[in-house]
Amino acid sequence: MRFKKFIFSVFAAGFLFSCATKKRASRPQVFFPSVVAVLPFHNYTNDLQGPDVTRSLLEISLNRHGYRMIDAKTVNSRLKEMGITDGGQLGGVRSKELGAKLGADGLLYGDLLEFKNVNLGVFANRKVELKLKLVDAKTGDIVWEKKREKSHKKFAAKKPQVKKILVEGYAEKVMENIRRSPLREESEEVVRLLVQDLNKIRKK
């Protein structure tokens, strides 16, 4: 009787191991592009510098993390040959056509949803919100999509605090405009979070 139980246990264990092995072997691999093109961002804000600032920071971060990329000047030049000068025009072009023109198998689209620096004294808010989407250029399938935001808010009730927020906010804005990097801190943080998310699905 014990011998029969032993044989049954061995058989059952072998069967379960076989099933587990087959399951692991049949797991499909997730596509991740080898060469990525960061496309001009679609600007949903009133700020004209925002799309270039955030796109440039994204390219710097991706390069730092070892992504193979088509440089921005090449992307812009080849898109211009197609009559595309703005991120809002990309929706009307097939991903396969874009990929072939740019020499990339991955297309990174960006929607700049918010890019604002409001300072009323009693209330100040610096906010950046960006959505990214990685697309398989050949199939048009969405490989990854994520939205992130970062904001810094200040409130004041008394006159000295209101004055302080106004003065500091104005000085900060002037310096950022001189450096041509508005909302730099918030933009860098949003980009950092998005690249961190993207790295989670990247092939090792």
C-alpha cells in the first residue's frame, strides 16, 4: 500500500513539474524596441516653451539610461520633409510610415497636458503634467503608456506671506526665463518618474 502511494506521489509531482515547465516555456516575450525616436510633443497648454523643455529633458534621461535613439535634429528634419512641424499633426500619420522614415522601430509620443506657473500671492502653483506612449512602429500597437505630474503649491493668508510668495515667484520666473528652462525642477521630476516606469518593462 505504501509503495503504491509512493509511486502515485512521484507520478503526480512529475506531472505538475511538466505542466509548470510548459507554462514557463510558452510565456510570450513582450516586444521592446531597439531604436527609439522621441517625437515632438502635442502641446495642450498655452506655454510655447514647455514641449521643447520636457522633450529635451526626456532625451537626456533616456540617453543616460542607455537607450539607442534617433537624435532630435534628425527626427525634426525628417518629419519636416513629411510636412510635419508640430506634435499635433502626428495623429494623421501611420506609425509604420513614421518608423520607416525615421529609422526607428519604437516611437515615443508625448502629450504635454499641463505646464503652468500661477502666482497670485495668496496662492501659487507650479505644475507639469506629461503623458507618454511608446508604440511599436511596425504594428502600431501600444507597448507602454503612462501619465505623471508634479506640482508645488504655496498658500498665504497674511500680507507679509503674500508679498514673499509674489517676490520669490517673480524672481524665480525671471531666472528660469533667462536660462530658457521654465518649470525645470517639476519637468525633471516628471521625466524621472516616467523613465523609471518605462525601465520596468525594458528588456534586460
